[in-house]
Amino acid sequence: MRYVARRSVLIGVLGSLLAIVAVWVAASDGESGWVASEFLRFSAPAGNRPATTETMVDGVSAAILPNGRLVTPAGTEVTVQAPKPFGLALAPDGSMLATVNSGAAPFSLTLLSELGGGAPLARRIDVNATFMGVVFSADSKRVYFSGGENGNVWIADAAAARIVGSVNLNGPAHPLDRPLSVIATPRQRFKGAFPGNMALTRDGRYLYVVDQGGFQVHIVDVSRIQTGVDGQGRVLEPDNFTAVAGSVPVGRYPFGITLSPDDRRLFVTHVGIFQYTHLRPASPTGNDAIDYPLCYPGAGYPDETANDRLVQIKKVDPRNLPDTLRDPDGIRCGYVPADRLYTVPGLGSPNAPQSSSVYVFDSSRPEHPARQQIVKTGPAVGERENGIEAYSGSHPNAAVVGPDALYVANGNDDTISIVDPATYQELERINLSLLHGEDGVLKGVQPVGLALSPAGDVLYVAEAGINAIGVISLRGRHGDVVGHIPTGWWPSSVRVSADGRSLYVANARGRGAGPNPAGESGSPKFTVLGTVNIIAVPTSRALDAYTARVYANNGFGNLARGAEAGRASGASRGGDDSNPIPNQAGTPSRQI
């Protein structure tokens, strides 16, 4: 599907929904010079209706979220039978999807088949730990997925829907139980490795696994993996240390990973800012009151964190605390034996090369990737963008390589960076905001996943903050947002079929949940089950309608419809009667 960037068409279709382009600059009060912000008119589209997983909105199946927003998932919807499917993989032969579910029990892998019908088949494989990463083998027969705090990679037989193997990334000094139970917690776990996202070479031989605990990427030669289980389903060879061909250090909190189409470049995104120092003293006494005297944070971000900081810790009687727990010249603490000085180690610059960056590796020698370049995308901490100083890192969390450019999702900045594949210079940032004018600086779209159409002319963006898939039309090294497709709650990942006609979307929170049932199992962490949407790639006209639905689901439709009426009635000066927050300084709330 080739989309044409038609902003005028979108505006015409959305009509009053896009009246918010008149933000701040539209309504000037002649007496005070006050300029209105439509931000003060934002309201939950559900109104007073309670959260529910099933209702009808404008003739469409919908759910009402606890935050008052609506979700109207497009396409065929299927539950993964577990919370938080953060990872999604599509089998190379197109026959199956896999989600790795890592929010709360049951930690699991869900396999979805019969994708072309109206009721895909879901089979869940429970394990004792998972986290994010999942990929099919080149022949679509196996699934590799991350074991999180176990420090291992699970191997599943896709046809049989069962675990058949494991690769331990903790190193030979830390073997897993032998044989390894798939369900019971291992006696030994988390000895340094915490595998997350992964990427597989086209020939299916080398698996690159992000290690979020060790700030490295492991290289696994899958041809060396021994598989097999006993009669109880326990893995006979849980370690497979000989299959771990090596590892390479990366930056701070590696998150996303992808390969170029020819496998000659490996890209790793990093969402971390600092690498923290353990406060354990060089010569511990064994008395925590002496070894760890810092009972409150000793430095404030961002002004006090860069360099080592000497603070005074004052002993105080915890039974008679003063009005403030912090003095201008020290920190008050109840358990230290006496007043003392303490050095809080500095964290360095938040803009260090290792933070909020993309590492580029030459992977032409698959077992020995060599770092080639470090790329910075999005605004640096302290950089002024639209008159506002960036406070946090840009959070580059996902990347995908097209025929013309590298595309990087900046989660904290609500932008997609287009990067030159030859020089790795940032060429453009595509702004994903639904708002315009001054309110366009507000953040919250949260791009967290990317996928390219087979032709490389459309980029699909998982927009977790607005429960949608953003659609970007690409022209060479330029892109335009042409619409949004409604999904479930918190879309975490998106994939495209080989023929470019279908989208597959994992939604971490599905349709949410209604009121909590009694008991521990009634907690939302267990009852909010993830879903997958299978969506036919829309025509331009259908995309326009989807886009209008996304605006309405997030409350921007009601805002726009009421904007002109509110200004005409004078509500713009004192605040909407239904909004407890006045939108003019000095005006009391009408709800108090």
C-alpha cells in the first residue's frame, strides 16, 4: 500500500476534530492579553462511565480504560491468555505469530496460528521466567525467546508447542539446574545476565541477544545447541555453553536490536542515561548502619549528579524527627552511629556516548561484531527544543533498516529519527504528536516499536501512549505521518506480513479489566490480559476514518467539538463548568 501525504484531506475528514490547531494562538483576550490553551479542555472521552472490557461506541466494539480513554481495536482480535505481551514475532513462512508474555504470571509464550481465519488458534506455553525477546528460526520450526531473570534463552518447538531446550548466558561458573524444570523456579538464577530483545541472521545461524543486566550483546551459534527433554518435560541440556560464541560490550541499558537486510550491520539501541555505582565500601564492616549510611538520596538530578558530592550525614533521633529531614548542609538519618561525611559518587554526563544512543556494529564476521559508530538521536539532555529544555534522554528504543535510511523510535521525544545509512547522521525527526500549535510540545505518544512495509515505503509505529499504530509515508529520506490505526491498550510491537497486506499488533494490556474480583488473583496485574490484532492494511479512505477514531478515543474529538462553543459562552475565561481546573490564572475553580 502506497500512501500519499494528504494533510489537507485528513483535516477535511476530521473536521472539527482538528480544531485544536488553534491552540494558544487562537483566543486572545483584549483586556489581559491572555492566550488560551486547549490543554485545559482535555477530558476523558468516556465521561463518567466506568472501566469495562466490552461496550459499544458509535457502533464499534470498544473498551473503557481506567484512565477514561477508549480503545476500539481494529481487525481481528485474539487474547494471548496472559498479561503484557511485550514481544511479538512473525514466522518467516507467515503461518504463525508468537508473543512473549512477561508482565506477571503466567510468564509464557503464546503461539497463534490459523491467522487468515476469523478465529486464530492460541496455544500458551508456561515457563518460570520471560522477558521481551522472541524470534522464529529461519525454517519457522523453532522459537527462541528470552528467559529474563533466569539469564537464559528458551527454545520451543513451534508445531508441538513445548519447550525443548535452553541456552544459559550466565557463563560456565553459573550452571542452571540439570535437568531444568520449565515451570519451577531454578535454584540458581540471575547471576548477571538478563536477556531481552534479540535478532537472528537471515540464514538462521546466529542469534544476537541483548543482555540488559550485563550491558552487552551475546552471540549464540544456534547450530551448536543441543535440545531434548525427559519424560517430565525437563530440559536435559539447560546450559549449552559451547553455543555461546561470544559477547560484545554495549552502552547503558541496551533495549532494541536489529540487523541490516544483508546482516553486515548490527544496531543496538540504548534507553539508559547513567551506569550506577554500587555504594558498597571497599572494606565493608558487615554493619549496614556503618557501611550504608546514606538513608536519603544525596544528590538531585540533574544539577548535583554529574560529579562526586561530599555530604554530611547527621544522626537524629527517629522518635522525634524535625520538620524537615534535610538540612542545607547535610542529611538527617536515624540509624547511623554518629555524624559523618560521605561521598556520593558522581554519575557523569547524561549525554555520555553510552547513554540514549544507537551503537552500530560491523557484523560481517558474525561471531566478532566490531563497533563502528555511536549515533545520537533525539534531543540531548539540556538541549532546547521548541523553547523547552529537554530533561531526560530521548529513549531510543527500537530501530529498523530500510532501503534508504535507518529509522529509530525516540520514546521520550515522540519522534522518529531518520538516519543516513552511510554517514549515520540524523537527517530528520518526524514528529508524531496529535496536537498542534503550542500544545504540540506535550509528550505522550510513546513510540515503542517499528516495522517497515516490504517495499520500504511505509513505516508503522507502535504508539503505546495513544493506543494506535502510526502510519508514516516514506519518500526517500523523508517521511510524513498520514494517519493512525486504533489498537488495544498499549501496543508494544508491530509486524507486517510478507505481502504487505496485513499488520500484526501485540497489545500489552489488551482491553484492560473491569472491577477487581476478590482475592490476590483479582489484581489487575493478573486480570489485564494482552491481545493481538490482525489488521488488513487500510486504504487511504479507511485510514482517514481510523485516524478520526484514534483522535476521539484519546479525548481530542470532544475537546475540539467544544472549543468554539466554550469560547463563545465565555467559558474560556473561567474554565469549563465540568472541568475542576480553571484555565485562567487567578480564577477560582467552579468545582470547589
